[in-house]
Amino acid sequence: MSQSSLDPALYARAPIMTLEGGITLCRVLAEACPAGMPSSVEKAAKRLVETAEAAQVAHTARKKALGKGTDEDSRPIDRAGDNSWSALRGRLQSYTLLPEATYPDARRSNEILANLFGEGGLSFLTESYPEQYAIAESVLRRIDGEGFATDIDRIAGKEFLDNVRTQHVAYGKMVAGLLQRETALTEDLGEHVRAMGEELVDYATKVLATVERDEPATITRARTALRPIDAFREATQKRPSGGNAVQEAGGSAANG
């Protein structure tokens, strides 16, 4: 078998591939790495696996995010959270209308309202979900840290603060889900395709460097190592590319 049967130009650029196709190609190529290859090739094969795994994690996160609740699903939780704070504050406000001479806790209610809500009242409920959660968390920490809880339970009734805590936990989970979803959906999967393309070219470069013109066995070994790339190109050329395809992914083999 002659050197001309192994054209380095064919491996100077990575194939046009989708994210899913790139993941599979990188893994198959690493598995097909012949035994006895130099450490440089083995290291390049390991990087193929690592890059494919990073792409797989991103792909899985994207799929999971697409299945999570949307802003529409979050509205009932937001309403329940808003209502819990409105009910608690309204209960305390109602108590301030009682005559202090007869009901001393009327003054305490005023103090609690002023300390926890100030002039802004419940205006924080109009903020974005993450901001609302953070502000509500601060109010709850003050309630627990500054000794308001006992008085609130006595004046408003234990159920009101309990409901705020329950809805706050649900609100936190909702916010976390939305932020995780947003992170996964905004990640550029194309970057993973390009990263895999670069590793494919680097691997091919390392394999080609093992070829000796006067040793046909090295040509055969290199062809075996690179055959998955040939097969991938042959398969993808039979159908139009789609998904997160990146044309001409990676760089030149001469630069590997």
C-alpha cells in the first residue's frame, strides 16, 4: 500500500457534523485507536473522549431544560408566593387598627410592619423572580434572626407565617429551575461542535505523524485509525446535514 493511498488533505479539516454526530464520531474514533500507538496519539484519543463527554453533558442539560417548566408554569407559584406575603402583611395591618390601650400588640404590629416592610410595603413582589426571592429571603432571615417570629405568630396567627415559609420554599425551587433552564438554553452548543472538530483534526495530525513512507504497516495502521472519519463522511454525504452542524469544524492538520 503506497503513501498516496492515504491523503493527509482529507483530514486537514473535521467533517461537517451535528453535535450528536460529533459526540459519536469522537468516541468511536478513540475506541478504534490501534494498540501500540505513540503516547501522543493516545493522549489525543483521550482528549477526544473528554471533549465528547463535555458535549454530551451540554446536550443532556439542553434536553432536560426543554422539558422543564416555562414562565407560564411559574405563574401559579408566583401568585401563591405573593398571596402569602399579602395575607401576612394584611393580617398585621388589620391589627394596627385596634385601640392600643386595649390591645397593646397593635403598637407591636406597627413596629413589625415598619421594620420588615418599611415604606415600600410589598413593592418587592413586582420585581423579577430572582430578585423577589432574594428580598423575601432577607425578610424571612430578619424575622428569624431578630425575634419577630414569636410576635408574628401570636398576633397574626401561626398559619400566616407558616404559609409564607411553605410558599417561599416552592418559590425558591421554581426560581432555581428557571435559572438552570435559562443557562442550559443559552449555552452555545456550536462551541462544543467546534471543540470536537479541533480535537478530531489534532488526533488525525498525530496519527499521520506516525506514518513512515518505507513502512507499509504504518500506513495500514493509520488508515485503520482514521477509518471512522472516512465512514462518517461517507454516511453524512448521503443525507443533508442538520441540527447543530458546523461546517469546516476545526483547523488545519498542518497546524496540529
